[in-house]
Amino acid sequence: MKRFKWMSAFLGAALALTLLPANTGHAANSQFIVDLSKDTGTIRYGANGFLYGLSDPGIPSDNMLIPLKPQTISQKAPNGLQHPNGDALVVAPQFIRAGGRQILIEMQDIYQNWPYENNGLADYLTKVDTIVNNVLADPNKEVYAFIPFNEPDWIWYNPTDKLQNFFNDWKTVYQRIRSIYPNAKIAGPTYSYYNANVYSQFMTFAKENNVLPDIMLWHELDNSFFTDWYTHYNHYRGVEASLGIAARPIVINEYGRASTDIGVPGNLVQFIAKFESSKVDGNLAYWTTAGSLNDLVTQNNRPTGAWWLYKWYAGMTGRTVQVTPPSQNGSLQGVASLDSSKKQARIILGGSLNSTDVFGTDVVIKGFGSASYFGSSAHVTVWGTDNTGTTPANVPYVVQEGDYPIVNGQITVPVNGLKAQSAYQLIVTPDKDLSPVGSSTRYQAEYADITGTAAITYGSTGGYSGTSFVEGYGGSNNASTNFVVNATGDGYYNVTVRYAAGPLGSAPATRNLRMDLNGSTLTDLSLPATANWETWDSSTLRVFLTAGINRINLKAFTNDESDAVNIDYIDVVPTSGSITSYQAEASANSLGGNAAISSSANAAGGSVVKWIGAGSGNYLQFNTINVPVTGLYQMVVTYANAEVVGTHAYNNNIVNRYADISVNGGTAQRKYFRNTLNWSTFYTTVVDVQLNAGSNTIRFSNGTAYAPDIDQISVAAAKN
């Protein structure tokens, strides 16, 4: 986000081909060691944080955010002028819905200019008053923390002879915040890099003046992170200890080099590994556009290769265990976890010295003596995810799969052909696999996120696919298996559920299982019982999926045994279905006020409707939307929007336009549309609409601002 001095140096340094700084290196077939017997604590998921990662409601989509288990975000002050979106209070409901823990408010982002205009402390204090009072009035006030100053080392307080001025102003602003909101959490000092001398002085001053930050912040944006992270971290913890200060939570509220790390899985592993090892939080830096989870997301609902890395990290359960890379500060890094209830170990690793490196390593997994449930042999599957930049990625691919005898409490898994810019995941289970993991369209239940009474069982029954299956649905109303699946495009897919439903107490001949899609109930499946628990059957439902990530949840919903099933996997395969398209420029539609047809070569019909909005009378209404039955439909809106506000040194200040969408004259729902970056580039957004049998109208309007240019809509039943 904010680092003009560093950015200038970065752009002139010609770092393009070197992904990681020079170090002692590692040879092919070096050892990457995981010790399952050495517990290193609760998984923090700390690296899953974002600076301006959220911009407007639904941007990015819940599907992209929820699977990552986001922990912290940094967003602008309420009604701030620094960027056109990313208001902390506006994005809070979505972040909290996704399970987010802390929202850091960049208070100085209330200013419009970059670097911030300096109108004196008195001017700033009036803005502090406004910000704090706005937060106090917010129903989510307890989730926020205030960042009074951002990069004071070069904004307002440079050169270093102004250090005491900064300390004094910190005290003044800190006390002002607390005078309005006594329980406020305050974070700082937020230097653009870790300055050991200054942080020692700052914490001494803060203790003496009773203005200690509740949360410690600094940035990690330089090459020095890779070689000096542990030096920075240990020095700061040493400062606390020397002053007798209780350990503060640490948030590295900007991390990652601009064109070198952001979106590159093989480099981002470095940050994940070091932050998890130190149990701190980190927010990916804001170098490009808001609302993209800092280039983990493209087109609002499609994953880049790096998104899958963070999904893997969020998918770790149990507790972390000790990892010893070839070198503490070397290029190859990783993190590992062990879940004794699932009988699974998961390992993420990656990284090499140069972007073109192809290398190998021996992953040595020891400590099986403390995890006797693995037996005498372990099954290991290795997945990879590549660097795709901001291009949509497919699901991770299987690199290798095999069984490894456990000898003297350990196994060695040679993994070769690793790519420097890619990241890799290993899942280790008992050697109970009955088939390979499967194709890119198959999602094994034992690797999904399970909640409630759902449990993984190994080898108690046969006939399953992959390494195991999920049970625990009988007599439960909270068992669930949550699949995260990728659709290559908007359209219909056959979702096949493979299950077993053998005899169990009073379980009926037909079992029931509820299917949720993207957070809403889609349908209840009727599943005929199977002869026994080793006999498997399947049920296929044709479902409309949104291009990119979708969440399919199979859950119990009764308290009896009517949903007693075991789940093996789901297959998700494209299929055909009835989808009807309506061009925006069609003569059957109604245009109100200034809304007008305009030619556009890349539009489906050669034209779009522009100038919708900036007044409720300027609308586009689709007429005669005909559907056979009343129910839930998916409306795919094809649109363009390239509005930008102002300029910035490196951030593209995009505006995500919104439209108020009304069906048959009813209450409108507001939908934001991710910026397409060019007026001739078209994206799609899927909107749920309830339609009546027969003819319907759908109106796009915006009483305040402009809506996007509309090319067409396509309407399809949510399932059939």
C-alpha cells in the first residue's frame, strides 16, 4: 500500500528474475524434515490476512474468502478519501461472516493525497475524533483496532531528527483515542521496516508514558525478510522482555515484494512458514487493486494459483509440528500439521533461489512413534499449484502418490521436479488407500473440511475410493462435509455424491442428506439405502455453478437416523442444461432516462446499454423473462466496468460499480460488480433471483452512481 521511498528503490533495482535473496542455497535431494512428535502449538493461520483485500460488499465473493479462514485485514478509515473503496465499516460484515478476527483501521487513509497531506496535528485530531466516534457507533466495534500512523519513518516524521516529535504525537493521538473510546485497541508504530534501534526507543517511551500499543506492527517488504525475519522477531520479543512488558500480538500489516512475491506460490510459502512458526499475523501488501485478496483472486470468484496455497494452509487442522528446512533462512520453507482425530498430517512447502529453478528434495517425516495410528506404513499424496499470475487457475494437480513403509519411526518421500514458483502440499494418511486419489473433477470427502460429528474412518469398511471416507451422520443434525470445488465456467454441472447407507437401527430405507450451495440450502437428497456399509451407490444432481470457486456442503439436518450415510466423494463434471440469454439492447427491453444503447465490438450482440444509474430514472429493464416454474434461478450478468477515480503512485484506484436489481417491481437487491479494468473487457457475475412461472421483468438501476455497462443476462434454474 504505502511505501513510496521503498517503491522507488525497488523499481530501480532490477530484481525481476531473482525471486529470493542469495543465501547458502541447497543441493538437489536436500532434506526437508518434519517431526510429528514435536508439537509447536495451535494453528494460527496468521498469514491469511490482507491489506485492502476487501473493497465492497461481495468483492471478493464469499466463496473466495470463507475457505481461507481470514484472520486480520487492514482497511481504510470510515469515509476515508485515500482510495475509492475498502472502508473498514463497510467490509466488516462480510469479513466477520467469514470468521475474521481483527480489522485494523488505517486512520491516516482518511486523507486523500499520497503521501498524506500534513495539515498539522490539530487538523489530524479532528479527523481522529470523527473516526473513533464512527467506530463507536458501529455494532461491530469490538473487532476493530486503530492504527494512528502509517509509515511515520518517512511520512510526517522524516528525517530521524523528528523521532521525538513522532513519539510525542503518538502519545497525543493515543490519549485522544482512549479519551473517546477507553477500551479501544491501538496498534503501531507501523514502520515501513523493522528498525531495531527505533523500536527499542519507542517501547521504552511508550512504557514510561503509559501509551503502549495493544498490537505491535511493522512491514516486511524488503529482501531482508528472507534472511532476517527471525532476527527482527527475536529482537522485538527481547525488547519486551527487557522492559518487563507482556508479549503483544504482532501483525505484519504489509508483507510481500510487489512484482516478486505477490501471487507467486513458491515465494509466499516463505511468509506462511515464518509467520506460522512465530505465531504472528500478516496482511498481504496492497500493490495492485483492492478487493482481489492481493492477487489471490481474479474476476472476483476465480482463484489464481496462489489462492490454492492459502486454501491448503487454511485446510490444515489439529496442531502444528516441527519443521526443519535445509536452512533456516534458505529458499525452501514450509509448515506442517498433525490432526490425530483425522489421522492426517499435512505439509506445505516450496521455494528456490531463482525463478527458473527445477529441483528436488527428500521430505523426511519422522516421529510416527507418537502417532501409532498410522501403523506400519503411510500413504502420501503430493499436490502442486503453479504461479498463474492473475490468470484463473485450475484445481491443484497430483504430482505423485505412493505408500511408504515406516522404518524406525520415519519415512522418506523423495519429491523431484519441483518448480521454484510453485508450491506443494503433502497429505499423509494411514496406508488404507484402495484407489488413486482421482481426477481433477473428483473431490475426496476425507480431504474436505468436516464439522460437527462428521469423522474420517480408515479401513473399517471396504469399497471406498481414495484413502478413506467420512461417517458420523447417523443420529446427528450437525455433521457436515464441506467441499470447495472449481467450475471452469458459468453453467450446469453434474454433481455426483458417492455414498453408503447400510443397515443402522431404525434408519429408513431412503436416507436424506441436505445440500447447501454457496451458503444457501439448495435441496434435500433422497438416497436409497445400500445392502451394507461396504456397498456404495451414487446420486447425481444437475446444478448450476458459478465460474470459479463454489462451496458444496453435504450435511445432516435431523436428529434421528434418517440421514445415516457415509460419504466417499463427489464428482463435478460439466453438462448441458437450459440457459436462456437476453441481450441488453433487445427491442423488447425498456430503457429509462439517459440509459442508451452503445456499440461494443466485444459484446455478445455487438452492443451494450450504458449510462444506467446516476438517478433512479435511468434504468434498463429486461421484459418477458420467461421461465417454466416458480423458483430460484441463476442470472448471469455479462458486464463491463473500468471506472477509475484519481491517480496513485502504484495502486489502480478502481471503482466497483453497483446496480440495484428489482424483479417484477419488488424490493431491489444491491449487487456490486468487480471492475473489469477495460470497457471492452467483459466479466460475469451470478445473481440469485426468484422468478414466477411465466413472464417476469428484471430492472437494473442506481439512484446515486452509475451501474456497469450491461451486455446481456442469461437465466438458468439453480438445479434441474
